[in-house]
Amino acid sequence: MSGFFRILFLIMLIFAGVGAVEAADGLENGAAVQPETVPGPAEKISTAIRAYVAERLPSKESDIRVRLLRPPDGSFVMEDGLEVKEGSRGLLGRVVFLISSRPNGKPAAHQWVTANVEMIRSIVVSARPLRRAEVIGPDDVEIRSVAVTRAGESYLFDPDALIGKRVIRSIGAGLPISVEMVETAPVIRSGDRVTMIVELGGLRIATMGRAKEEGFLGRQMAVVNPDSQKTVYGEVIDAATVKITLPR
């Protein structure tokens, strides 16, 4: 812009007000005037719900995700410092909240909103698909950050706690593993040959037997005596030994 036209343009803007001169000067310097972003009702409510949930789980606010499924209607007047109460059981998943506001000293305004709330947690997940009855190895599980929607779920945080456990039902790849999905793996399989030990007084007698069922360490199991074909019961000592329990 030439000097003459710049002077003429500024004189015209003076009559329009000082603010216009400042805007013109900003445009002259190539700076765009950005309006200040004001959070809308949905954003304010989401922020209030996020803080409310994080305080009660407890968790970091940055780990809570809130998506309003039913936003407030246009007649709901809000101010900062919203009061939040849950109107349904639980804080994660699909939750109904009661939002209260007292705008400019007026009587409290209330609004029901429905939101989907998730919490980001670093938990143990399956690294690959796991079949039913499969025993978990070190390469089968890993730690991953996932969004969970159940606060009471028995998620696991240490992969080592699952090593050697047996899968109760099939689990897809990348899915969280809870304690209800696994069980202690048997150390003796049905049909295995085992050593049966009988202790009586100072005597210790050992003979061979056949497992009639799966045997778990420290638990009772049924063993068949191959000579008499009778079923006896004993405690599993290790992967090859059962201590027979004598009847009293």
C-alpha cells in the first residue's frame, strides 16, 4: 500500500473508531486477529464430568474420556463451577449425570445428560488369539493402554501373574485378560503315569498308578491302582507324584 493511500485509509478508520485502527494496523503487519475461544456448554459439562469421575475412581483427569450422548438443551444456562451427580450406577460406560448450575445468583438449574465414559489403563492383554485350555506363555501376553468401561473388572497389571495359567475360554488378540478368564493349569493330565506314595508309621511305600483325572498342585485327585483297578485319592505333590490319603 502506497504512503498516500495508507494515510487516507487511516484517516477514514479514525472516524470508525480506535479499535478499527488497531485492526487495520494488525492487518498491515500481516497478523490475523484471532477471537478468544470460549468453551461451549457441551465442553464445560464434559470437563466437569471428567473431574468428577477422576476424583472418585481415582484416576488422572487426562485418563478419562467423556463423550456426551445426550447434550444439554439450549435453555440450560450455565456458569463455571458446575455440580455433578451420577444418576445411574457406576461411573464408567453409559452413565446418566445430573448437572446443576446457579447462574448469576438465580435459582439452581438442573439438566440430565447421558455420557459414555471411558478410562485409559495400562493392563495385560492377549498378544495373539488364545484358545480354550491353552496354557499361557511369556510371549502370549503384553501390557497395553486400552479404554475400559468397567471399574470393577478384575484386570491384571503384571504379565508374569498369567504365565503358566490355563485359558478357560477363547480370547481374541488384543483383548484385556481378567482373573475370571484363566485358571491354574494342571500339572498332571488324565491318563498320566504317576508315582503313588503311601506313608504308614515309619514306612514309605511307592508304587505306580494312573491318573484318572487332571491333577492340580496341592489338591486332591483320583488315581487308579493298576494292580487292583481300584480308585484311590491323594494330594498332588508335583507333576509326577501323588501322596495317597489313607481312609481313617
